[in-house]
Amino acid sequence: MYKLSKTNRTVYLASLFLYNFARVLPHAILTVILLNKGLTVSQIAIVQSFYMLAAIMFEFPSGFLTDIWSEKIMYQLSLVLIGISYFIILFTNNYYLLCLSWFIYGMSAASMSGSLDSYFIRRAENKHEIKGINVLINRSTLYSGLIGGGLGSFLYEILSEQIYILSY
């Protein structure tokens, strides 16, 4: 069995669920939010490309930083980064600041992927346990994404751009 207690896994999977839920809550209406901020469709595509650029650029370094610092610190850093990103999105209509926000958002995603997932995988004793924790992580991410994205489209009707406060 895993070297970690079932409680630790449950707490982590619950926090992963909540992180991903909050992250995807505004995704169903992301284009609408950015259109309301005055961006064109081509600007929206560029803004969103900053997310991918940062995620690609920081995926590898986040693994090194996880080894140097710890999984816990990288997890906390990813939460701080997503908070900064959402704060910028909530309070600006400036195209360049929105590009920066999505870049920070991508850094958060890269930091998250190298964080506590690896903590559990490193402590697995065999391939079967690694597969088991990966399945649990994937399920948590899938269900939180489905629920968060679906609920976000309904909440936008009530909250408009203030949905980022709820996500934060």
C-alpha cells in the first residue's frame, strides 16, 4: 500500500479538486469576459497564447524548482500565482496586463504540475501504485473540470466578471 496515509491522499485530492474547480469556473465564459473587456477575437487568441507559452517555458524549470525547494512550496507558489493572475483579470481591461495575467496563469499551471502530484508518485512503491495515484489525480481533475466549467456558465449570468472573486 502507499507509504502515505489515506487521509493525506484524500486531503490532497480534495484540494486538487477545489483548485481545478476554481480554475475552470470562468473558462466556459472566458471569451465572453474578454470580449466584454473590449478585446477583439484576435487579441483574445494572443492573450490565451501567453498561457501556453508560459506553461511550456516553465514546465521543465518547475521540476527543478520542486527538487530544490519542495513539492509543498511549489504547490503554494502555484496558488499564489493563480491568485495574482485572477486579481489582474478582475481589475483590468488593459490588453498588455491581460497578456501578463495569462502568462502568470500559465506559470501557475506549470508550478502545479510539478508539485504535490510528484510527491505522491515518488512515494509509490511499485508501478501499480503509481498507476493508482495517477488515476485518482486524473479523476479529480476531470470531475472538477466538468462541474466547474458547467457551473461557471450559469454563475456568470448572476456574477458577471465577479466570478473571478468566487474562483479566487
